[in-house]
Amino acid sequence: MDRAPGLSVRFKLTLSYAGFLMLAGVLLLAAVWLFLLRYVPERALIVTTGTPTHGVFPVRSNLLRVFAPRAAAVLVFLLVFGLLGGWILAGRMLAPLTRITGATHMAANGTLSHRIRLEGRKDEFRDLADAFDAMLVRLEAHVAEQRRFAANASHELRTPLATTQALLDVARNDPNRDTGELVERLRAVNARAINLTEALLVLSRADQRAFTREPVDLSLLAEETTETLLPLAEKRGVTLDTSGDIAPAFGSQALLLQMTTNLVHNAIVHNLPEQGAVWVKTSVRPETVVLTVENCGEKLSPQLVSTLTEPFQRGTERIHSDHAGVGLGLAIVKRIVQVHDGSLTITPRPEGGLRISVQLPAPPPHTAT
């Protein structure tokens, strides 16, 4: 926002210091003058020793002529001292703010790696500097994550487009090629691009928090999800087991259903090649409700598990099978959990596979189902 130029804070503080010092000086001189007026008579009889002369002289008027110039000199000195001293004190007091302002300008110009690291004991300026440094840390991490996300999204979106282009080039160079096979492959590639686009839209809607909160039972969502994905589980030889208590939460039913579907779908797809199993359980704690999804599968290292919620990360090789997903499943889950003020915990099972727990705040008493 454009603003008209004004006085600097240092100059305003200098004027404030000098003005306060001048006011204190005026009050002090006024107190001295009142003291003198009270105890010094207006006229005094003066008798000269050794001579017969005597007379009455105006004492107060003479005192005023002597006091006034010296009082004015004192006020001038206080004014100069107040301006000079105020300028120096204001500069020292505002030095931390100058560093914070410089760091702010650097951040506004795109330099997020700079930190203020203001030394000294804890005070208001140190609190402000520490809070700004913490904000820069989060902002830098968020920007880096968004850049990785944009790069990965571009790569993922480019892959089906490049595949489509290659298939069309083959068909153009070989007019006698079977079009049925070409159409089927194009359909699969196009379906993958659509799935990726829809996943990006879901992630965008979750980021905007543009949803209506309402009472939701996670146990019902778990049952609905397992019924929907049962054909996929049977096709892949995976056993689904759903159990638990009624788990009332408060949020978007559509987003929480998407979260549950992503968790169970991932658990089915990333499982053992045969005789796999998925366990879906809901439970209630004093202030939270918990949805837990466990599955069999390959043994995963904690380092790899810590990256699974990043966009386009997969626990296994990047093989695009019919149900391999687009690498946004757990990223969407993480974001949905965040916008519902919950927490997501992913731990590898010792025997292989993952245990994923979602904790959401219990709904207020008047909204509980």
C-alpha cells in the first residue's frame, strides 16, 4: 500500500524524549520559582553598616531579572541535551527493529534463508525476532514443498501426455496397426491423467478449507469404504477386516470419506502379492477419535516411511499398474487430517506393511451424533 512520507520513528522518539525532558525542566524551574516567591519578600529594608543610609529595595524584581536568563539557559541546555541524547537512545532502542525490518525486506524479495538471530536477553524485540525466524523456517519449508510438488506434478502430468503422443505417432506411422489395442491403451492413459487431475482438485479444496463441518461417524465411513473396495480386495486376494466402536467426529463427510478411501485403497494395493490382509479399526479416546488402518506388505525402513506423505512418493517402485494410484493418496490424507485439526501417524510394522493412525478431535457435546 502506498503511503505518504512521514517522520521516522527514531525522530518521533527523539522529539518525545526531548519534549519530556523539557517538560520536566519547566516543572522543576517552576517549583524553584514558587519556592523563591514564597520565602523571598517582595521588598526588603537594607541598612548599610557604618553609614546613616538605609532604604527599601525591590527584592523580587531583582530576583526575576537574575533568575529568568539563567532559567532560559537551562531550558536551552535541556533542549539540546534532550535532542542529542534522545537521538542516541532512540537509535540504540530501535537497532533490533532495524535488523528485523532488513530481514523482512529480504524475505519480501525472495530470500527466505536469512535469519535474524537477535542476541541478548528475552524482551519484546527478541520475541518478535524469534517469531519472525520461526515463520521464515516454516515459510521456507512450505515454499520448498510447493516447488517439489509443482515439479513432481508437472512430471506426472507430462508422463501420460508423452505416452499419448508416442501412441499417436506409432498409429500415424503404421496405419495398418490394430486400432482396438491403441484405443484401449489411450483409454488407460487418459484415465490416469483424469485421476491425477481429480486428486489435485481434492488436494486444492482441502487446502482452501472451503467445506461445511457436520457430525460424521468414522465407523460408518470405514464400513462404506470397505464395501466399495471389496471387489478390488477380492481381485488382489486381500482380506478386509473392519471392527471398532462408533467414532463420532466433526468435519466434512466428503473429505473424511476421501481420506478413509485413500487409506484403505493404499493398504490393498501395497500389500502382499497373495494372501494379504487389511485391518480397519475405529476407537474412541477421551478427547479424540481414532481411525487405524494396518496392512501386510514389504518391510519398509523408517526413513522411507517418513517421506510417504510427500506428494508423488510411493513405498514401492514407481510402477503404474491399473490401481497403483497417482502418488497423492497419503498427501491428500495428510492435508485432510490437518484441516480437521487432527494428527497422522505412520509406522512400519515389524512383520511388514504399515500401521496408519488418524486422530481427530472429538466433536463438541452439542454436535455429537
